[in-house]
Amino acid sequence: MANVIDDRIVRVGFEINGQLKTFERLWIEASGTKFANPNQNECQVRINNLSKEDRDYLITETSPFNKTKKPKRLVIEAGRVSTGVSRIFVGDITECSPSQPPDISLDIKAKTANFQKGNIVSTTAPAGSSLTEIAAVAADQLGVTLQMEAQNKNISNASYNGSQAKMVDALGETGGVNAYIDNDVLVVKDYNVPLKNVMRILDETTGMIGIPEITEEGIKVKMLYDNKTVCGGGVQIKSVLNPAANGTYVIYKLSFDICSRDTAFYLTAEGKRLNG
């Protein structure tokens, strides 16, 4: 019986003025880095063969001269036919420019929560508010959903005044927790504890590429793309060639390099050893 090819799926969506327009069956390259800390996630995309109408619209709407007070969001989804797709990046477009002819492409750059950097907010929580309550207020202000996995506690005299985007930093410091935005979710968890039910078992038969590297923080490992590995999740390494790297790690940095029609379809995870 012949092997069935499990085709990959790469989608790019542009949300402008509340409307999402999605492109799939084009040449799409996307790469970026995501962090399980308050650093902004970053992404670069090149998309070919858009119609002139679509190119002109995107270039115009994302121009720095466009004073529309609404974010222009970039949404990237990837996966395979057999497993479906998941969102790998959601952020605000910071640059959009055409390439030189004859192959006219669009080069796009985006960052997570970039639009909120210019918004100033002031909030004060009632005395004795719980960490969950304070996190819920932050998520609402940021326009994201809350994934609360940290141990709850009461916080006295919690207040914040400053950039809306920096609320994530303040939340982490106030609660003594690991707080960050992944796509359109505010994740709040305890330090060096993986997200619940998110553990990738990684060896030569399950998508590991090359030999895992031991770093100052723990591990760096390259793998085939899958739609379950996430920042803050766990990865269990089982390496024959570098057994010193074997163990369980919490992913604090996750890079992606994907393409709809070329070789690249990879993740690179950096993790800290669990309880290390």
C-alpha cells in the first residue's frame, strides 16, 4: 500500500478594521520567535502571488501614515491535513512593504500586543483581591482571554499606571508568577512549571532533528512542526546520541520556521530543566 502524503497547511490572515481576510493556497514563508516572558513575540512573513488589489489594500492600510486608531492584526495558522491547524502567531503588523519585481511579494513584520504600547491605563484593585481577579482585569484591558494556571493568592494594594502592554510585566512582578501573552491568550503560571497537559515526548522517531544541545539554561532542540508544542509547555527529551540531555524541560523560548511549499516546517525549542 502506497504511503499517503500528509499535506501541510499554512494560512495567513490579515485583520483590518475588524474584518479577517485569510490566504492559504499561496507561497507563504513565516518565521518568528515566541517567549514565555513579557518580551514581545516577533514574526516575519513573506507572501507571494497576491492580487494587486489585495497588495495595495494591505500596503495602504498598514502604512504608518494611516492614522486609523485600530490594530492591524496578523494571524498565522499551520498544521497538517491529518491533525488540523492551530494558531502559531497572533500580533499587530508593524511593517508591510512590497518586494522588487518580477516576483512581487509582500514582506510583513509583526509583534504581539504592539498596538497596546501606546495606550496608557490606570487601574487599582480592591484590597485583598485575588491574583485571578487581577489577572482577569489585565486580560480584559489587553483584549485577550485568560489562561490561569498559577496558584491563586491574595494581593494587597495592587495598582498599575502606565503602558497597557506593560501590564503583563506588572502582573508577573505583583504576583510573583510567570505571565506572558501567547497569541491572543494571557498565560499566568508558576515559574518553571509546565502548562497542564502540554508535554511533547521527543526522540528520533517523533520528530527530533539532529542532536539536542545543552545550554546554560538547559536545552535547545529542533523538531518537526506540530500543533501542540507551545511556549510554557513541556518537552521530554530522549536522545540516543546525547543522553546527557535526556530529561524533562519547560519551554521558555520557541522559534518557528515554516513554508507552504518549501522544506522548512520546523520548531526550535529552548527549555529549562524541570526542577533544575
